[in-house]
Amino acid sequence: MLVTGFEAYCKKRFIELENEGKMVNIDKLFSTCNIDNEEAETIRTEARAEGITPLKKLIKKGKINFQSYERCKKAYNKGYNIVFGNTLNVSNILLEQIKTNIIYRHKIVHISPLNHIVDHNTVPPVFANKDYARRAISAFETFIDSLNKATLKLP
């Protein structure tokens, strides 16, 4: 649920920024999403025809995967010049916790939801228990709060 919340918030806030008049660098986003000039022009044309912005069309087409930490990070960096490691003013340890939780979510959803050990490769192994859940909730809360604060400071 935390990863779903991460994805939903990051996607919604990304769109809200444009709606609030923040200038998105759509050309850098196209480049980050490996969209060539021809496809970029198609997206712009389709967006005009639908009465939406190229950013909304890009997201509607699923070109930015906000569930992927790395892709989300790149989108915020290229689109709004928000660098997760610097702009958010959070520790690298917290960012690693977010990335790790996204990986664990993938294991739970795509491998086995019944496995209470989410990481066998650490000593001691990582167990999906209440203590771990509390730490994960805290990490996601801190990240989302920091991202929100950073977006509010955009010119």
C-alpha cells in the first residue's frame, strides 16, 4: 500500500505542478522517456486534439512509470529540476529505504505474498512485521512530506 501511495502521490503532484503554472521541461522529459522528435510531435498533436497538455498526454500514454523509483526520480529531475538526493533534504539512507521497499513490494506482489521474509540476503534477514511496517511508514511519510515541500518552493 505504501508503494501504491508513493506512485499515486508522485504522479498526481507531477500533474498538479503544471496545473499550478509551474513550467515543466517537456523536451527533457521526452528525452528521458526515449521519445524521439517524431514521437514528440505526435504526442503534441494528439494532446492539442484532445485539449490537454503534452505532459498530460505523456502521462496518459504511460511513458513515465511513477512506481519505479529511478524513473520517478528522473522525471522530477528533468521535468521540474527537483533532485531527490539534494533538493528534498533527506538522507541517502531514507532514499535507500524507499527504493528497497519498492523492490520488496515487487517481490510480494509478483513472487509470493505469503513470504514473511522479504529479504533473505541480509544478516539478519528482513521480516515483514509490525516494526518493519512502522519504519517503512515513517520513511514514506518523510519522503512525501519532503517532496511536497520542495514542490511548493518551485518558481
